[in-house]
Amino acid sequence: MMPTPTPREALFDPEDTAAPALPVCDHYAGVEPRMSKSLQLQAELGPVFDVTLDNEDGAPVGRELEHARLIAGLLDGPLNRFGRVGVRLLPVSHPAFDEVAGIVLGAARPPAYLTIPKPRGVACIDRAARVADAQGGAAVPLHALVETHGALAEVRLLAAHPRIECLSFGLMDFVSAHRGAIPQWAMSADGQFDHPLVVRAKLEIAAACHAHGKVPSHGVVTEFADTAALAEAARKAADLLGYTRMWSIHPAQVRPIVAAFAPTAAEVAQAVQILLAAQAARWAPIRHDDTLHDRASYRYFWNVLQRAERTRAAGLPDDLRQAWFGRRSP
């Protein structure tokens, strides 16, 4: 008798495009002490979040090349333990874009991804890809910030681009691009979920990413000391808008974001029960708590367990972690 297939083998067409399994939190740091502290925190918590070293807003004006060399040194340093450190470059229109990209990609340990700020459309991503390829970065994925009118107008083309791995929403630049037509309160933790133009942009980004197997990353909450507001925003981003990743701009935001995107212990337990019963039935339909489940709902519960694995959530038995993900608990 043939062995029972695992969820990954049984539930998905091999030709389906699955979104990359990126960590649920993307933490930005641009000032040297904060960059080092962010890498130290990642070494402590493990790769449940990415660190993005910022060569755009983090670089002093006129010293972008010097800042790029500092970032390259951190990429090669001992604190980059997991290889989950990316770099936000300058906009492609900046005169130093090519040189900064070359410095960063010249590091002995390449970045996990390159984030392209302020693209005005897919042509900017094409140029970034050409520069990265010429500098030896053909294998480095690109992330892009949707924060201009042009990028939002071409968001489905951006999501379909073969080099794009993740699209992030740039809240503050998007609001500023409306030249005062969107009020300041729309940049707040609460207001960004209420203003129709901001919510529309978020929904279009998430829908485009899911249609093309890319990761939608929710933008910032600037009230970094208000952990309750941050946690609520993260839950709304995940549960209402379909985001699977979110920015952090302060070390205190990392843990609340990871917790908000992690499934609860009860959700993990339910997913384990249903998938074990389904596997025992060789993935035929089953009855669980007087509810019918088949491969459609099995896929949902498998995604719950994938989130549990990425966030190191409690409740996933070690034998299943080993059998289904090939990894034991840390």
C-alpha cells in the first residue's frame, strides 16, 4: 500500500504558484545603532521576523555610498545569523542608485531581498532588475513599495512581475502624494482603516498579491509606544484585509506583530485534529464536530499550520513539525 501523502503533497497542484513563506514581520532600521540592535534581536528571537537595513530614509543626504558600505559590512557580520536581512535601496531615479546597489550586492553574503522605494510603475522594477542582474544579484528577490499613484495604477503588473516577491504599502508617502486631499488622521493607527482611499489602496495591493502568488505586506503604525493600537492594527490587517506580513519601525513592535499574525493555540489544535483525521482518510471528506470538511477546507487548515510554523506558535506537536515541515522545535 502506498504511504499516505502529506498535506503539501495531497492538497496542492504542483503547478500552483504559492506565495513565498516569508516571516510575518518586516522590521526597518536605518541608523547604525538601531541596525545592530535589530540584528541582535533577530539573533535572540530567531527568524520569525526579517530585518530591512534602510539605505533610503536611513542614509544621511550626500552620504548614501558610505551608508551602503556600512550596510554591506553588517550583511557580512556575525549578527546576520539566519540570512534574513534585506536592504531598502534608493529610488531608481536617484543618481546613486546603481552604485549603491553594487556596494550592497558586493557583500560576501548577499541580502535576502532588495526593496525598491517609490516605483512609479512596472518600468521602475524592470530597471531595478536590470541593475541588480548586472551587479550579480540575479538570484536576489525584489520587494517594492506601493506608495505612488503610478504604482497603485499598475499594482497587478507589479504583482505579476517575475522578480517581485513582496509588495508593501507605503502609507505616509501615499497620503502625502495626495497633496493634502487626504487628512493627517488617515495616517494614524485607527484612521488608516477608515479613510476610503487608503483602504481601497490596501485592498488592491492585497488582492493583486494573492492573485499572483506574492506576499502583501502591511505598512507602518507610527504610534510605536501604543502597543494596543499596534496589535489592533495588525489584527485588522491580517483578518480583514488579507495581509500576511507587516512592517515594524521600532523593536517594541516586533513581538506584537508576530503575535497578531500567529494563529491561536485553539486554532492550531483544531487544524491539527482535522488534518490528522483527513490524512487517516487519505484526504477524502470527513466529518468533524458535525461539520463536513474536504480538500477545500483542508487547504485552509494547512495554511493555519504554515503560519504557526513561521511564527513559532504553540500547539504544533513536534512529531508533526518534523513530518510535515522537516524541523523540530528549537
